[in-house]
Amino acid sequence: MKDKEEGLSLQVKEFYQKTKSSMKLTSVLGRVGFFKETTIIPSRRKTRPVLILGIKEIRELQLLSSAKRKEAIRDIIQKGVFCIVIADGLSCFSEFKNEAIKNRVPLFLSSLSKQVCQQETEKFFSSFSSTRATISAGLVQVFGLGVLILGDSGIGKSESALELISRGYFFVSDDVVQIEREEGGRLIGTAPSISRNFMEVRGLGIINIRKIFGPKVLRRKVRIDLAIALKKWEKGIESDRLGLKFPGDFEIFGEKVPMISIPVAPGRNITTLIEIACKVHLLQKKGYVGSEDISRKLERILHRRKKERRRFD
């Protein structure tokens, strides 16, 4: 389920919504193929999945006989193209419509030139890549919080997520999470299309969460509210037992998400600790911090005892 360079999933629907104004797009076939997906590799700039046809290409098709034109259009559409834009204010052939409908390939018209459409397409993909990233992590939703589970391979991220799902919480992604920064700084996490609904568990292999638990445990995407970093317990390393220190931050795209580190050791129920960490985070958002509460109580006790000593002195 891992690759040297993870791709970013993109639906036609999103491409159309974000470029229809700048590219002056109109959909020829309504919403046909709008949920078609492709994978974008940010470093491969030459492999943009949108096919843009202009005056030159359309005239070449016009010069062909009807039979040859159908064959050429069939070849264009059956190459696995993501979507097609016919630029320069041109209309499309009926053969184009029929073949696009048959293969559920979205077909758009633009009043702009092919060159401008290419420039706007490149702008979209550059922006798309700069606000999205893939990281090695799991993503679940617990008590309404989107929780990233981070940690080294073999630390127990998938096993912890699996137990959370069995307790009635929601699954988004295992092993790899795609993160998008939305306007306003919200971080949204989702699963790559290829691994959506699947989880890899040592000893069991790859399992289908949808088939095992049903569709109700799935979330397509969630806002990321908290990061849990699972770390191997190291003897001699002291952790903050009272929780007086503020948790660290998980940072991406300049945005920070509160992060709590949980040492992993035999006998520790990590799933329960993740649940409690979520509860602690929710209480902190309301202004309550348990460590500060007990510190205040200790201070009151010490102050009272100090007064009593003065009375007897």
C-alpha cells in the first residue's frame, strides 16, 4: 500500500468547480463522469490528465471521413483520459458526445483559446499540489474529532485504529492520509482513492473495513483536529506525568494542530489512552485543564498548612 511517491486523488467535479470561472467552462454532458478520479503526482508536471483540444485538432478531425473520425475520437476517449476541454469557442461533434457518454468521460467547452486554457489548467494543478500533501499516518474520527495517528512502522497505528472502529468510532484512512489546506486554514484529511476503505494489519493482511463493519463506520473526509503520536517507551526517558506542559504541534502548510505523544509499552491500552486524549483535548478547548486544577488544589492545601504553622509558631 506504500509507494516511493504518493499521488494525490482528484475528482473531475473538483476540477470543474474550481476552474469553470477562470476557464469559462460549460459542461456538454451535465454531470456525466463528475466523480471520475485520477491520481496526480506533483513532480510529474508533464502528465497533466486534462486533454485540451483547439482549432488545429478539431480541423484535423473535420477533414476525416465519418468512419475515420469516429475511430479517431474513440482512440482519444478510450486512452483513459480524465476529461476533455474543447477550446477556442468551438462546438463538438455528435460522435464526441456519444463516445464520451458511452465511456463516462466529462466533456467541456470553453470560449477561451487553447493556450489560455492550458495556462489556467497548469495554474490549477500547481495550486492543487501546493495545498495538498500525503503523509504516513492513520485517520479516524473519535468523539467528533478528526484524529491523526502518527508513529513509526510497526508501532501499532493500524491496530489502534481497528480497535477504535470496533468501539463504534469512524474510519477515514490507514497508512497514508491526504491532507488539504482549505481557505481559512482548515486542514482536511482523506484517503487516497486506491486504499480507501482498506486497512493493512500485521497477521491479517489487507482487510476491507466497509465489508467487515459496514458503510456506517466510514467517513470520506474529516477536519483534522488532533494528532496522536505513538512513540516507543524508552527506559530512562521521563515524560511529563502531570501534563503541566502544553502538548506539541503537528505542523503542515504553516497550520498547527495540537499533538499529544503517547508512549507505547506492553500492558498499556493504547486505544483507551487515545479515547482519553480526545476527551482531554475537548475539555481543554472548553478551558478545563486537569493538571492545572490539581495544581490549584495543591497550592490551596499548602497555603492552608502554612497558615496553620504560623498560628502555632
